[in-house]
Amino acid sequence: MSTSEELHKRRLAVVAKGVGSVVSAYVDHAGGGTLTDVDGREWIDFASGIAVTNVGNAAPRVVEAVRAQVERFTHTCFMVAPYESYVAVCEQLIDLTPGTFEKRAALFNSGAEAVENAVKIARHATGRPAVIVFDHAYHGRTNLTMALTAKNMPYKHRFGPFAPEVYRAPMSYPLRDGGLDGAEAARRAVDVIEKQVGGSNVAAVLIEPIQGEGGFVVPAPGFLPAIAAWAKANGAVFIADEIQTGFARTGRWFASEDEGLEPDLITTAKGMGGGLPIAGVVGRADLMDAVHAGGLGGTYGGNPVACAAALAAIETMRELDLNAAARRIESVLRPALSEMAAADPGIAEVRGRGAMIAIELVLADNEPDPTRTAAVSKACHEAGLLTLTCGTYGNVLRFLPPLVISDPDLHRGLDILRRALLT
């Protein structure tokens, strides 16, 4: 019995079955673009812990910063005895996010917490109840964020009832919405919002600039600016969920920048902390400061060790120019995937931006093909390439390599994918 098999046997005896894993191999160490399991097998990493390890799994600056902070103190709770690194992370968020207006920021533990707090802030500031989200959206696993999330299985199934006053509008999904351009898709969404909710009732419009779990759906150009303009005209807070797209993942610090958006609030997490749990909400000072003292926070929010990691991760992103690295990764992935698509009628589309790229697998007439998608992903795993599936229909293979991955590892991963597509 291998060491991974022994660990898996132990796991089955103590870990709840509701906690799943993509593979049953257990990691011993990782770095750059690879993971090595406890049996010495190397895996090429096209997952990045779901877009978390943008700077790699053991970035030297992050490791050193964490070590130094642990030696000083691990926790005081910022709400009890504050510390400089929390302030410094907020300064970085304010500096990096789009928008020249005055901003404030607050730190939390996870993407779901950030989204939940952004909604709290919007409701408090506007005095309105309704939150608009979109088809195919994913925003988290807490009760409120499950309500915001579109996909039932595995995220929402039998976990209700969910938080009220959440309304869903149609998303711009160019492959599947009949050829609507961005302006037309936005008019369709606005029509639903105005008829079913009413603009004066809307506290917030919440959207991922590129959808993550929903299938790496990239809305048609013009859709996001039109939705943001409608929110502004109706006094609603426009919230960009940049939890998966942020921190150089798409070739910019934030995906909102691609169409010149200046969201009222932005939620961040994942790649922000170099692998440690930290999240944030950053945005307009008048909105952030509308909440009474004590209304935002949490025991571990902006933990000093996580703050040290985040500052070191951001420094690494700047030093290595990981925005350029993400664009370089796209320059390798997109042509190779497009070549595969040209030879394979089952690949309906290659889409994404930077190091956030996906292919959608279909049967005839664009019918989703989740069976093949699962089989291809499994074949990749068996050959040593860590991949993830996603999408409302379970038919999208998504590729999220660390931004520090080497070209040879990228090409090795693509070779494995090519062979897997032939299975």
C-alpha cells in the first residue's frame, strides 16, 4: 500500500464525506508549477489551489515574511489590539484597485466572508434590501452566499432555506445566448431587474467580471459597463467579485480594468495571500464608512500572519511582474488550446484571459458534455496533470497554473492534455 493510500484510509475514518478532493494523492511539497506527493510522484499544477497560489506554493518572500511574523506574534485580534500590517494591506488594496476616488478597506478570512460583508455594506449604505446576481454565478458557501450562487449541486443541494431578497438576472454568455452582443445582453438583464425587482429596491448588483465556477464565462464586450452604468443611474452599489480574477490572474491586477470599470466595491481573496487565508472588501469611502463602528470585523479577519503573507505576495507580484507573466502564460495556452479545438469538434470554445483559460466540451448542437469532461480530467490526473472542471453543466475544463510556472512545465501539461483528449 502506498503512503497516499494509507493516508486516504486514515482520512476515510475521520474526515466527513462531505469534504471532497479532486485527487486521492497527498501532497508532500510544492513550488513553482509542480506538486510532489508523499510517494514522490510529481504533478504539473494547472489548478493553483483554485487560483490561490499565484506566486507559487512556497514563494521565498512569503515564506520568510510568515516565519518572521510567527516569531513576533501570531494573533491579537485587530479589533482588540491593532497592528501595522493590517493597515499596510489596506493601503495596498486601495493603491492597486481601480478607481481614483477616496477608498477604504476592511479585511476578512475568505472570499465568502468578503462577499457577505460587501452585501452588508451595500444594504446598510443604501437602506435597500435587494441584491442582483447573475446566472452561472458562484459567490461562496455561507447561507447568504449560497443564495447568491446559481449552481445547486454540490453547493446548495438540501442546505436551504436561503437568505431572502436575492434576485437572478441573465448573464452574457456568448456561446449560449443566441449571439447577443454586450449591449443587447445588458438590456435583457436590465429588463428582468426592472420588471421583477424595481431599480429603487436594489441595494447592490454583484457580478464576477469573468465567472469562475460558473464556467470561466467571459461576458461580451460592453455588458459589464452597461450593467455598471445602470447600477449608478439607479443608486445601486456595483460590486465586482474579483476573488478568483484578482491579483494578476488575468494579466491585470483586477479583471475590471479590462473594460475600464471602477466598481463601487471590490471583493478580494484567493491569490491575495500567497496561500494563507485572507480576504478584503475595498471601495468608495462613503460606502465603507457608512457602517457603524463594530459593524464589520471578525476574530481572525486580517490575521497578522496572513497580512505578512499578503504583503510579501504583493511585493513578489510587483517584483516578478506577474501581470506580464499571466499574459505570457496565455500566449502559450491559447494558441495550443485553439489548435486542439480546431481539430476536435467536441471543443466548442476556448475562452478566458491571462492565466485563467478554459475549454468547453460539447456534443452535437452545443449540448454540454460533462461525461467526456470528467473523463478527460481523470485521464489528466492519471498522467500527472492536476486539472479542474467547472461550469453550470459540468462541461468546462479550466486551467489556472501558478503565474510562476515555467514554459517547459506549461508545455508538458499541454502534452498531457492533448493525449487525454484522445481518450
